[in-house]
Amino acid sequence: MEKEFEKICHNAAANPGDILGKMLPLIKRHQHKHKKKLPVIWIETNDSGDNNISFMNSTFPYLGDIFQNIIDLLYSNTFMAAQGEDAVKLLDITARKYSGEYTLVVEGAIPLRDNGLYTVIFRTRKGSITALDAVTQLGQRAKYVVAAGTCASFGGPSAARPNITGSTSVQNVLQRKVINVSGCPVNPDWLMGTLAHLLLFGFPDLDELGRPTLFYEFTVHRHCQRRSYFDRNDLAESLGDIECMFSQGCVGPKTGADCPYRQWDNYVNWPVKANTPCIGCTNPDFPDGSTPFFTPMPQKGGEGIVDENTDMTQPKEGTGND
């Protein structure tokens, strides 16, 4: 059953209807047997809010299908109707009732400087609750913790130089196993697929960065539609050219993600197809390791993870490396 699930996820781009047509029946059979969805508490911290917006753009299944069949969203400042004291009370009740059972989804990095002062989740009559407070307390009770987006996974733009708030990843705050679903923003399939896997099978296989191998196992470079140009050392001279964009700052060779065949916006487009370089938004050194964006990787200012099987400083004729 798990292999069938993985096949459905891998084939999403070619057959997007398979996710809705084949995954949901798997989930419904699970519900019929276990009588429950995945309980989720979703906390938004120090980020731009782009990950929940991306998640709302999920297709096959659509957002309504996810809420109805896959997750029981117990708290989310974006999706819930309750506000103010009612929302705070609901979060407290939920965390107690589902202690040890819920999945904590954290969106955004966690500021550590001045005891987390720079991101306050909400204020109560007893005082302010910071992102650091909320994630620490909720993370201790959670069965699973999922970092949604690159800020939560690795610090991301929120922790970019000079990082005056001392923002850091969820992993650094909790010191426990965290599933990093990185991306800026996260592709809705990556997050939805991870949550569905937790519901059906528990922890997915993770890479050395804590990301599900189901989505991050191979580099963007490996499956890029312009790979043949790179292998022939045929590089674009300017943005908009049809050749390989390595010369224009593409960091696909060091970026783990299935964007070339997963694509975005209802499986119709992704950056290189839209004539812009991959900027490595799933990487732990993003954005510092990807800047300046439109200069080749050897000239960038940050230090990134390099695909050891690829000589990225000088493409060679007829290379077959990933």
C-alpha cells in the first residue's frame, strides 16, 4: 500500500487526477478502519505567510478534499473562524485533549533574540505568547512536527543576513525529529503528501536534511528539461534564452526538489520553464547561498551544498552526471 502511495505521488505531474482518483480511496479505506483523520495544529511564526497561500492552491485533491478527508485542522490562525480569546482558548483545549496525538505544523522561523520578542503569536490577559513559547510548548506534546517551508525548515529568508532577530529553524528550537518540507513557498503536493503519509504510514523516509525523499531525493538538475544543453556546454547568454541557465545563476545542480516534473500552478509551470533560473529555495542555505541570484554558482557569496557528482564550475561535453 505504501509503494502504491509513493507511485501516486511520483506520477502526479503526468496524471494529476491520480492523486484525487487513487489517493483519496486509500485514505477513505483508512478512515473506515480507524475512524479518524490526522489531527493538526498549524502555527504561523516569522515568515511571509506564503506557505498557507500555496497550500490553499492545492489541486487534485483540492483544499476542501484535504480538510474533509485527510486532516482535522484543529487550530490555524489563517483557516479558522475563531479569533481573539476564543482562538487562544481553543488552542489550549485542543493541545491538552490531543496531547501526544496531534501533528504540529510550523510555518516560519523562530526568533530567539530577546527571548523571542520579535514574533508574538497572540496576547492574553496574562501576557504575550511568542513563537518561541508556542512552538516549544506545542512541540513537546506533538506526535509529529512538520516544518512547512524553508523558514521553518532551515531559517530561510527570515534568518538571512544580518538576521537581527536571531531567527532559526524549528529543529534548532525543539531538538527532536522534525520533518522538513522546505520550499519558498512549499509546493502544496509536498506538504499534502507528507501529511497524508503521516496519516497512512507514519514517518516517511527522510534525507540527511530531514526532508521526505519522496519529493527531495533528486536534484532539480537531474530532471531539468534543459539538462541536455548543460551536457553539451550550451549555456544561455542572457535571460530568456532557451539554453541551460547555469550561466544565468541557476542553482538546480545543488537543489533537491522535483519541480521539473511536479511543477506548480496546477502542474503547468515552474521557474526554468518560465525562463528564470532556479534559485534553490528548498536549500538550507537559501537565500544567502543563492545570491546574487543571476550570477553563476562559483561567484555567489554564500556557501551551499554541492552535488558531489557534478562539476558545476565547468560543464563538460557529454557528461552524464546528476
